[in-house]
Amino acid sequence: MLSIAAAIASLAQSSTSSSNPTTPAQDQAGQPAEKSHGKLNVPARIKAHHAQRRATAAQARSSRSSSHPAAPAQAQAGQPAEQPQGQTSVQARIKARRAQRRAAAIHEAYSHRYEEYTGMGLLRFEPGAKLERAWDYAWNVGFTRYFDERLGLTVDGRGYYATAYVGGPNNVTNNAITNAAISQYALLAGPTYRFYMMPKFSVSGRVLGGFTKGNFSGDTNHSTILSTALGLWPDNYVFAGGASIPVEYNLTPNIGLRVAPEYYFTGFGSTVQPSRGFTAGIVYRFGKQ
């Protein structure tokens, strides 16, 4: 029985090989190929998927760069531009705060309604038509009512004292008096205007007008005949005026130091005596507006 079965199997195998001569080779070559194709199919699909993703990303980048070509350059250029703009805004805020502090300090110093001052002065005065000029030493007091931080009305009082040389050829009376004592007292009023103000100092303009009383006969027993014979002006009330530029330095918002160069005019002897001088002293402010 075994021999008969083996014979039948050999016949069937021979018939199969004769009808399909390449099938065993194909089976031997195909089976490993299918296995190798199956093993390599998964990594290939992974690589293909990665390649597809890279291609998609590259296509998206190219589309963005084509639609906005200057965007990266603008971003790179915009970032440094924001920093100077921020620095500028900070500097502007600092300047604004400084300006506010300066304005507050100016207001604190010059917002007072009233101002008093006192001091001394010096004047180069002509005591007679043919006499040399004398140095007049002065005291000076005043009061100013301010209507705002700049404009005010000033009332000023002062007295001048000097010794006039009347000897030499001018002493036609052969009097022993060679240096006559003279004096004058003035009351003036006028506007004052601050045209430059800072927290620590200010510059103003002032114009005053009024009258003055001249005393030139003190050493001649008040004899105007003798004093005029000596070449001095006659005693009289005459007009007086002055234009000055007061400069103030503030020690505190209420207290300051002042110096005021001045042109001073008088009208003795029906003429005009222009004189140069200055006043200086201390200033006190009070009464907030």
C-alpha cells in the first residue's frame, strides 16, 4: 500500500512540474521577495510620509514668503526701531516732569501779591552846571503790588548824600568852603515788569517817575544866594525819574537779593541832569495771589 501511494505522489509531482516548470523557482524566489517587500514596506511608507510633510512645509513657507516678502526684514528692522521710540518716550516724560517742577517753583516764588525791598545805592551826580560830578551815596526803600506773576506797580523812596567840590576857579566868593554837603530826597512810582523768570533768579524792567527835593545850601546857612554863587543848584522841588533793570537772585521763594543798574534824571536849574548809578538790597515777598 505504501508503495502504491508513493507511486501516485511521484506521478502527481511530475505532472505538476511538467505543466508549470517555473513555479518552484517562482515559489522559492517569490516567497522571500514577498517577505522582504513586506519588511521594507513600513519604513518606506514612513520615509514617504516625512518627505511629504517636508514638501508641504516648504510649499507653505514659499507661499508666505511670496505673499509677504519684506515681513522678516520689517520684523528685524522694527525691533530695533521700537527701542529708540521707547527711549524717546521716556526722555519726553522726564522733560515734561522737569518742566512741571520748574513751573511749580516759578509759581511758588513769583505768585506773591506784595514785595518790599530795602538797600543802598550809588549815583554819579552833577551838583552844578560847571562843577565836576560827585559820588552820591543813597538809601533806598520800596514797595510793589503785583497784579500777576509779572506786572506790578512800585512806589520807591530814596535819599542821596554827597560832597560837592566848589573850590578853585569856581569859588568866586573866596569862601573857605571848598567841599559843600548836598543832599536830595525823592519819591517815585511806576510800573515793574518781570520779562524773564527762573526758579532761582529773574530779570525785570522798571520805569519810575516823581519828584525830588534838592538841598544844596546846607553849608551856607541855607543861603541860596551864596550856594548858587558857589556854582551849586538852587534848593528846589523838581521832577525826577529813573529807568532800571532789577536782577534778583532768590535765596528762598520769599527772600531774594537784588541789584538794579539805573539811569536817573533830575531837573535842577531848569535843565536835565542825567546820572548813572545803581541800587542794591534785599527783597521780601508775601501774600499769595
